Amino acid sequence: MNKSITLIGMAGAGKSTIGKQLAKLLDFKFIDGDLIIERRINQSIQNFLDQHGGKEFTKIEEEVLLSINIDKTILATGGSAVLSDTAMNFLKKESEVIFLDVSYKNISERILNLSERGLVRESNQSLQDTYNQRLNLYKKYADHVVINDGDIDSCLKQLGLLLETF
């Protein structure tokens, strides 16, 4: 398989964890979009959000995503990547986009400290509100949906079966 893969989903969906494992299995490069953004802004995403807000962050995130050379790559995006239509259309053109779908119950158990997570949201927006707002966007941009409510191995197994169809 030569086509790159972009993983999308909520914070806590396992994009980085699954992405690293998948890249090893396929002998692809692994790119963590959030790490590239943190290097570019020279601070944590949460610090940037606290200082500049979500609108400013999503502009930078879009620029970073549009600048990535996706070639035999597994890209783990930040959960807010789907807020940029431009970036997502670029990623859909350059790769297969897979939505790692995790139930709200599991997301809420995985994200223990919302104020430190670097989650783009309105100041009065709950995790549940953010989840509900983004769910349709993840589905809109996904070429494929893989449920990741179990362990890493079961998700990788589902991905392996999916990749056989490419």
C-alpha cells in the first residue's frame, strides 16, 4: 500500500497511539500534527489557547496541515483539524481519511483534565458539547470509520482488515 492515511477524531480517540503502531506495521512515516504545531508556536497548545484563543490556533493548525508533505505517511491530526474545510479537503485529496470513532463515555474517561488538554472549544463549552459539535464533521470528512472503543490491538486489527481493501 502506498496511499497515506490521515487519522481524525476527538482528543483521546487514540490517533497518536494507533498512528505510531500503524506506521510501524506499514513501514510508513508517522507525523503527529499537534507536535508540529507545538514546535512552530514554541509552547504547548494549551498555553497558546489560553493566550490567543481557538480562532488563532485553528489558523495556525490549517497552515501546518497544508504544509505537510504526505508521502507514505500516517498523519495523526489534532481533534480540531476538522474545523478547517480547506485543510480537510487537502488531506482528503492527499490521503485516506479514517475517523477513529470513540463513544462519548470513553472519551470522557480518557480526558481527565480538560483544562490542560489543549482542546479547542468555547470557554463555556463542555466536553459533551464539543463532542456533539464535531461528530458530524468527523463523519463528513471521513473516507472510513473505525470504532476504537476497545483496546489498541482490536483497533489495529480493524484497520488491517480495512487496509486490505485499498
